[in-house]
Amino acid sequence: MKEKAADAETIHNHELIVKESEKRSVAALRYIPEKILHLCDHLAEGHLKPAKIYESAKEKCAELGIEVNFTLKDFQNRYRVDPAAVKAALDTTELFNYLKDKYASDTSRPFDQKIGSSGSIDDFFFVLPRGSDNFRLSKKIVLYDTKHGVTKYGFKVGTYSTVDNHGKTQISAVDAHRVEDEESFRWGFSVFTKNLGESPSIIFTDSDPAMKAAIAKEWPETIHLLCIFHLFKNFYEHCKKAFMGRDQEWSDIARRWWRLCKKSDSRFVPDFYSEWDSLADDIMTAAGPSIKDEKKRWLLQKWLNGMRDRANQWAACMTYQHMTFGIHSTQRAEAIHSVMQRRFADKNSTFLQLVKDLERMDAENDFRSKDAEFRENLRRNMQQTTGNSPNISPFGEGYGRDVTGHA
């Protein structure tokens, strides 16, 4: 018994801490009481600085008779402020004040935002002028594509592009996401439906799996078609390695892919799958000597099988049954993004700058569309009167082909 007592006495190799100030000097002994933690988190969501939250916590502890076993450093660590996040928060405050003013004078321009757990903006959405009208004029056919590098905060900006009755590309709505994942896309798609009143009848996207999952859950009735140019890029990345040093064979394979992709006769559907299987077999045969790794060959076969399973989303013999105004890719949306980066949007752009620049671009697109409508009506009326089809451009035949052609 004496030995056990002696052991018990030697468990502590330092003096026991008894003073509260001494307790607070040891990080392992400090903590923020559960009873006030919810209050502190709530204050942090309101963008209060750690020092203010700390003072409020002390006051609450005194009110509740709780021992203060924390320091300012604990709050600075827990509620560390990212300067970039502060700037983004200030920018979004300016943005939403601007959008509120616009909505007050034009209720066809709704907007929305999603606040993350840290209290900062994770996602936002807004409808451009005439966005709702453009959406309906397009028979609810939408191209959705995202672009990075167009704001200073690293957000991915997505455009919901449509085609008007003059074949011009218009932007109906825009969203932005801090993170591109299924949850963010679902939020954007649900807000689109809420603010424009309906979901798209057809949507074109790339092969992003998060987009695919979000569309299936939020817009189960929407026909989801895939961009054929993104698909060929994927086809190249997956299959070209099987033909290293055999350029002519690869050219033949690529031509066969495009033939299968673009043949639009619906009577070809029964033969499509047999021809696809033949193409896939030839690719795998070529991969034998070129791709030694068995796992890589298995992954290639899996990807080819996936392409086959999704053929109804990209093969013209199956997609041409849908009226799409001749759209078969997201190139129009990518052209919009190219114009954005070339003219105004870059990694130094604030959210508010981006929105204002998009509004200016939207106004220009609307002017071009109305100009095309005016010229077409004028040409039709003059033809009925004179029996000729006159050139109505004030600058001569062919004016504007290089600068006003739609994407």
C-alpha cells in the first residue's frame, strides 16, 4: 500500500496549477464554454472581429456566472479573418446593394445569394435585363458553362446562355461559385427555376460529373445533352496514347468518331451501336502494345463503355430529334467567356465590376438583335414593294460580317 501511495504522489512532476490566470496560460487547459459557443459563432457570422467576440464572451460569462478559461488568442485562432474573404464580403455587399436597387426599379431582375458556414458568400445568382424574355424566346434551351479567372476572388462564373429569334447569343442569367461541386450546382439550378419560373427544356453542358448529378436531381425532366467538342477533347486525351507514332491510324479513328457523332439520320440508330463497338474494339486492339499497364487499359475500356452508355446525349442520330436551334455544343457559351476575358473580365475584377460589364455586353447584344430585326423587316418590306432583295447596310454589302457575326 505504501508503494502505491508513493507512486500516486510521483504522478505529477510539476506543481498543481491553482490560479485561474495560470490555467489560462496553458493552451491545453483553455476552452470556450459550450453555453456561449453558439453566441460566439453567431457573432462571427455577422463579421464581428475576434476582439469584439472575445469581449462579448467575457460579458456573457459574467452574466451566467461561468468561469473565464479562455483568452483573446483562442478567439483569434477560432475566428481567424482571411483578408481576401473580408474584401470579397465588402465587394458582395456593394454588389447586392446595387442589385437591390436594380430590382426595385425592374422586378424582372431577381437575384439570390448563399452564405457559407464561415459567414462569407459561397454562391450568388442574378438575372440580366431581358433574361426571362430571352429564356422563353429560346424555347427554354440553355447552354451552361463555367469560367475561372474572371474575378479576383477565385470564384467560377457560370453563364446561362440562350439563342434569340435572330440567331444571336444572349445571356439570361449568371451564377458564381466558390467551389464547383454538386451542392453548388444544385443551388444554382434551383435558384434559376425559382427566379425564372421554369426549368430548361434542354440544357447543354460539358461532361462535368457534378453538373450531371445536379441536373439529374434538380431538373429530372430536362433533356441533358453534351457538348461534342468537349467530348472529342476527352476522346483525344483518352485514346490518342494508344496510337503513339501511328498518326495515320489515329486520323482514321478520329474520322470514324466524328462520323458516328455527326450522322443525323435516326434510321442509323440500330447500326450506331455496332459501329461504336467496332470502333472501341479497334482502339483496344491498338492499346494492347501501346499501353502496357493493365489498369490503364481497363480504365480506357471503362471510359469507352461510358461513352456508349451516354450516346443518346451526344450522337446526332439520337439528339437531332430535339429542336435545339442548331446547337450541338457549348461553343456559344465559350465564345461569351472569351469576349468577357478579352474585353473586361480578369483576375483583378471585382464582382460589381463584372456585373456592370456583363450588363453593358448584354445591352450591346440586345442592340445587335434589334438591329437585325429592323433590317430584316425593312428588307422584307422593300422586297414586297420593289420585287428585289436590296442591300440595306449603309456601309455596303458584307458590312459587319467580321465584327457582328454571332458565336
